Amino acid sequence: MSHWKHVYEKWRSFEQLDPALKQELDKMADNEKELEDAFYTDLSFGTGGMRGELGPGTNRMNIYTVRKAVNGLADYLVAHVGDARDRGVAVAYDSRFKSQEFAIETAKVLGAYGIKAYVFDTLHPTPLLSFAVRYLKTAAGIMITASHNPPEYNGFKVYNDDGGQIVPDEAHQIIGCIQEVEDELTIPHLQKDELEAQDILNWIGKEIDRAYLDKLAEISKLATGEQQQDKDLQIVFTPLHGTAHDLVLRGLSQLNFHHVDVVEEQAAADPEFSTVKSPNPEEHQAFTMAIELGSQTNADVLIGTDPDADRLGVAAKDSSGHYTVLTGNQLGALMLDYILTHSVSNLPTKARMIKTIVTSELGRKIAADYGVETIDTLTGFKYIGEKIREFESTGETFMFGYEESYGYLIGDFTRDKDAVQAAVLACEMAYYWKRQGKTLFDALHSLYETYGYYLEDMSSLTLKGKEGAEKIAAIMETIRKEPLTEVGGLDVEYVEDYLAGERTVIGTKLKESIELPKENVVKYILGNDSWICLRPSGTEPKIKYYFGVCGSSAQEGQQRLADLKRDMEDVISRVHNV
């Protein structure tokens, strides 16, 4: 009998199995392929946590896989954080199916270890979990969320005591503890009433919100007098059925942005995300209702947050008067320019901007113009948070951090991407440019004219299940064994292999070390300030490939981008079908 079948039989015969999960297992009984996918492996716990489809099985999100992850984290905390039991763990959850249930299950397992749990009493954004860890000085944090994944997904993200997502060294130790758990079905846990009676379960109320909003007001670049004035900026906001509604509105209100229309159909939390194909502000279809409302109200700016409010999308009027959704790279460049323009009179000597290796090079150009050094990290905001923590000992000053996938951080009182902060600053920025007679779209093109037309794009190939994971691994192996020398008419100048930790200069035997953690990523640096980067997603069954170009005009940049994408699609198609 196959190993997965042994595991399936163990679950099926477990008398105390959760009734809802047992019912689902019964429905799957005649579908061997579905059963194999649910049991052939354990749900992967990566460098930040785990994410997967809801349902029964060791490869699914359910109370047993959550308990197993919490058990491993608790073992790690007890072994490595001397006062972990007293400091406790902060826990938050979003609007997804089972999120609140998984948060309470987390507290039950922590309670069995005598570790206090501070659980939000209502759903909250991811950045509030990061803030709560720092505010309460807990030993760790847990966020129950699957970000912008489809409705059938949920996830479990772990934060360290700095409020940042755990980094690889921490993750590997936690994973080791998780792997030592022999039976996910029989993990010790207390009941909710026991936790409350022993004062191990503590509910977080409005105190954290108020403290966060106080900090949020401090990121404004407006003079005190301007902050107190009513702003003639017409805003449309959609939280896309998620957690950002109240905090974004309160954050805008305290800076006297009162002309805000909310897309009511998308205001309420809804785990089905029933009005959108995907609750992801990166997807332009998510702005359909916001654009309709903006057209009715003649809005100056449209803002949209993903369900756990760590990503922000923004749309502004283009030269023809139509709303155009800005890319993450474009919005990040605008924010960086706005922040540095309003900081130039008191810029610290060791001011730093942080971006990821797949984020536009336009930000580096802008930062350099202000004498600000840019630091590159691997993909993932955990690395940006890690750098900010390092600054506390190096004397460097964090000015701004962003990634192309709509993640931004302005004030370091949180250590993860923060769509609430970004939403408020984006509106403030739109107000600033409106007073200059410009839209955000106009301001963006001024940046292009000054620094060059930096354009970027991303494609992906989704390959689900065991077979898909094997194909993704094979694609990356082939790319390494058969490196490209020319793409889109541009010569490859360097190949950066982040798994090997080395940069190869093409045409020579010269190799240079890359001083970043090892990760399964390959990046090609091409001529004319262009590049391509390939990496398997850490949260979805995808391989992603990113493109970046620079042109002297929009037309030149668009042509270079099209050439790169065409050639790379051919490469991926050929390798995939081999």
C-alpha cells in the first residue's frame, strides 16, 4: 500500500476526526487522484509559513495541519525564547473561511504549552498583527490569511518578535520542530473556556487600533496646518471584501480627507469575494466597480486593498481622462519621489531605500538623485523587514521600502508591507499633485521624462499538484544547465544564480559572490538596463518570470518589453514541453 494511503486510512479511522472533515473525506472516497493530492505530502511550511486549499488531508489547510504548525512553533519558542510563555504570541485573522476558527485553534495549542495568546476580537489587517507584536512585545505573531489567493485557500504566516515575517534561519528551525511532530491528529490542546479561565487567552480590543492610528498620522508629509484643513480630493475606496475598511477610513479622516466614497458592494467582509474573479488589486478587473463609481463621482483617485490589507492598488486618470491602474513599480516610484522631495531639507546622512531584486530600477535612479543608497533584497517583504532591523545597529535610516507586487512600507512601526499606510500616503500624494494641477498619471510621466522610461511586466505558468511541482523544478534545472546568451535582441551580460550565490560575467570565467540568502532564483542582466528574473512562487503553484527594460521613450520601452516577453515565453514553452 502506498504511503499516502496509510495516512489516509489513519485519518479515516480516527474516531475523533472533526465531523465536517470526515464528511468531506467520505465524499472523496471514490476519487483516488483527489485523495492522493490531499495526502501524498505534508502541506509545505516555507520561509514565512504555509498556505493551501482548505479541506481534509495532510496537504490541506485544516485544524490538524494548523495545530501541527503551532505545535512546532511552540516547541521552537520554548527552546529559544526564555520568556516566551509570559510574553506570549499575538494572533490575528482575516475574512477567509475558517480564519477565526484557526486563530482560536492556535490559541488552544499555545495554551497547552502555557504560552499566552493575544487574539484580536475581530478580523484585522496583516500590518496590525505586525504592529501588535511590537506594541505588546510578544515573542512571536501569527496571521491567519491567504492574502489574495482564491476563496478555497487559507494560510498561516509566522512573525518574529520584531514584527517581521520570519526569515530563513528562523523558518528552518521552526520547520525542524514541525517535522518532529509524529501525529497531527493527537496534538495536545486546551479548550477555549479553559484558556480564558486560566487567563492564557487574552482578547485584543481597540487599544491596538488607536495606538496604530496615532503612528499612522506621523507618516504624513503635510505641514500641521495643512493636515487640519479639509481636503478637496475626491476618493473612491474598495477593501475588496477584506479587512481594511475601518482603518483606512479612520486614517484618511484624521488627515481630513472626508470626500471618500466606498464601493458598498465590496465593503463587507465576504470569504467568497463574490464580486471579483480575484480579490487582488494587482488584477485590473478588481477595480471594475471602483472605476464605475469613480466615473459617477468624478473621483481624483481610486484605491483598493487586498483581503488582508497588506497590498494596495491605485488608479488615476490618464491623459484621456480614463482611469488607469498603476503598477506596483509605478506607485512605488511615485511614493519614493514624494517622500524624498518632502525630506530633502532634513535627509539623514545614511538614508536608505530598500527594494527587491524583481522591483523596477527606476526607484534606484530616483533615490540616487537625492543621495539615498538603494539596498536590494530577495523577493519577499520579510527581507525588507530584516534589513530595517539591522539598521538599528548600523545607524542607517529607513526611508521607504517596496516591491513590485503592490507592497509598500513608509513608517517602520510595522515591519511588513502595509496597505493602510500606503492608502493614506497615496491619497495625500494625489492631493499634493492636484494642487500642482496634475494627476498621479501626470506625475509619473514627469518621472519618466527625467529618469527614463522604465517599464516592467511579469508572466507566470501555473502547474498544480505533485506533477506540477516536479515540472517547475525541471524548468529551473534546465534554465541553469542551458543558460541564455541573448533575449529579445539584447545580449546577456551577467547571470545571477541566487541558489549558487554567484554572479557570472558572460564571456569570461569571472564569478562574483552574491551576498544574499540562498534562494531558487535566476536573474539575467541584459544590455540597455534590461533584465529578466525567474523564480518559483513561494505561496502558489507557479513559476514566475519578471521583465524590466528602460527606453528613451515610451514607444522604445514598450517595444523592448514586448521583445523580451515574446522570446521568454518561447523559452518557457519549449522547456515546459520537453
